Amino acid sequence: MTPHIYFNSDIDSPVEWRDALATEFRAFTFSTAEAMDSPDAVDIALIWQLPPQGLKQFRNLRAILCLGAGISQLDPSLLPCHVPLARLVDDSLTRTMVDYAKTAVYRFHRAFHIFEQQSRERTWQFRPPTLTRDTSVGVLGLGEIGSSVAKALGDEGFCVHGWSRTAKQLAGINTYLGWGGLWQMLPRCKIIVNVLPLTDATRAILSSEFFSHCRDGVYLINMGRGGHLVEQDFLAALDSRRIAAATLDVASVEPLPPMDALWNRPDVLITPHVAGISIPRVAVRKVAENIRRALAGQPLLQQVDLARGY
Ligand SMILES: NC(=O)c1ccc[n+]([C@@H]2O[C@H](COP(=O)([O-])OP(=O)(O)OC[C@H]3O[C@@H](n4cnc5c(N)ncnc54)[C@H](OP(=O)(O)O)[C@@H]3O)[C@@H](O)[C@H]2O)c1
């Protein structure tokens, strides 16, 4: 069958995706909102965000393939509930997320955040390095990305703890579940890495209650979503030194507005939502597999459970 694909994204290149799909399908149609002549022919929506009018015009849709690992940018009330929705996690995304997490963790572990400051102040002050096994890292979320991050940090010798909704067994990782498990885990962590999905249960999780369970001088790395962080509580925790420093890759409003108080903090490093990315020429294999599955009426890979929210 020839796939008829509708593409919609403000952040992904339609040209790169069309070229990548051409390596997988000899024949296919590829339309964007600007060039859409027969919506009834469309069977696959390949999207980062929904178009303003939603997807109702595509009456014969067989699958919605989100270009992101998270789906919190999609308003569930605008999704046709009879059409399966899949998210996208592929080797390129996982690899870039793991690289980011390792870079951010090492920056704190080797005190580069302090040397950056000292360097600006022309200060030569020795700080002895410590062994990775003496730095404990807590990973929030042990899904496709979180489990890879936890394993990679464990392979580097860090003492790794991980938190999930359901029980997990990961070699060399101390795992915890539920709120009771989280409150047990937090005081054990010097660095916390958030890779949770944004759901009703995890929204605003990085709050004053959360920080009250952390040890003094904890480091926070938020690679999940901006909606996880309660900014006022976070700023108060920085001021009280409960949080020593943080790396934020995501913000509740993106781009982070120029007047936002976070920009003024020397103890906060902001990166512009670059932690992980699916590279089309690599990720197309996962997308093509889901297109073939959708056209054959088979269950999708990485299908989202909308009731659960991820
Ligand atoms: N910054 C970036 O560039 C970037 C890029 C990609 C993704 N992300 C973020 O990373 C997130 C995770 O992606 P993923 O592919 O790893 O997702 P995933 O495979 O769906 O895994 C989600 C993990 O979070 C856990 N979880 C969900 N709700 C929870 C709750 N209420 N309490 C405790 N644990 C909970 C899940 O627990 P169970 O295992 O028990 O279900 C699972 O371990 C995305 O949703 C997105 O927010 C960010």
C-alpha cells in the first residue's frame, strides 16, 4: 500500500523527513498544511504539534505518529480517540539524551560549574576531584530514556537510584516506586535527573514538597518538561541553597521569555530544549515500521496510553 502522509511540525524539517521516508518507501505522498489537496486520502499523520483545526478533516486516518517522545504538546481533547497514537523514541534520541545527561552530571561531579565561575573571576582555587562511585545520582522516570540514562551513568561508576510508577529491576540500579519510594530515594541523591513524561500525576512534581525531601546542596537536571518545575518553589530552593545549582533544558514557556527570572541566576544553566533529538535519517526506520504496522492494521510500537497520559 502507498502511505499518504500528512506532516505538521514547527520544529522538524519537512524536507529532511520527506527525504528520509524516500529511503523506506518507493511510493508515498507527503503533504503539509500549506499543500493539502485531498484530506480523505491521508492515512498517517506525522506531527510534532496538532494543526489549529485538529485532525478531524482526515476522516480515514489510521495512525497519529508523534515526532516527539513526549506527547504533552498534544491536546488530548483534539485527538480522534479511535485512531492510535504513537510517540517516537529511537536510537538517535536515546543516544543524544544519554550524552546530555552524562555531560550535565559530569559538569556537577567535576565541579565545572564552580570552575566556570572562578575562571570568570580569575580565581585559581584547587578542588580535588572525587570518584564517580562517591556521587549518587537519582533518575526520575525509568522508561525508554530514563533506563538508558540510569544504565549509562551506572556504567560510568556513579551510584544510581531510579524512580518509576511500576516496579523495575535494572542491574546495578537501586529502584523505587510510588511516592513513598520517592521520599526514600531523594535524600540519597546528590544529583537528580528528571526524565519523566508530563502527565496529570507528574505536573508540578518539582515543587517545594519535593525539594524538602532532597538533601541540602542537591543538583537538579531537568530534561523532562517545563511543566514539571514550579518556578517559584525552585527559585526559593536555590535561594536557601537547598538546591546548589541546576541545569534546565526545558521551560514551561518555550522559548523562555527574556524577562524570566531564571536567566539572571548564575547557579542555573539553561539550554534551549536540545537534550535529545530524533535524527530523521536514523529515526525513519522506527517511523516506517509504524507506518507499515498501521497500514496492515497491526498494533503500533510505542503506542501511547491516553488514559495513563504517556
Ligand atoms: N528535553 C528533551 O529534549 C526531551 C527529549 C525527549 C524526551 N523528553 C522527555 O522525556 C520523557 C520520558 O521519555 P521516555 O521515552 O523515557 O518515556 P517512557 O518510556 O514513557 O517512560 C516514562 C517513565 O516515567 C515513569 N512515570 C510516569 N509517570 C510516573 C509517575 N506518576 N510516578 C513515577 N514514575 C512515573 C514511567 O514509569 P513506568 O515504567 O512504571 O511506567 C516510566 O518509567 C518524555 O515524556 C519527555 O517529557 C525530553
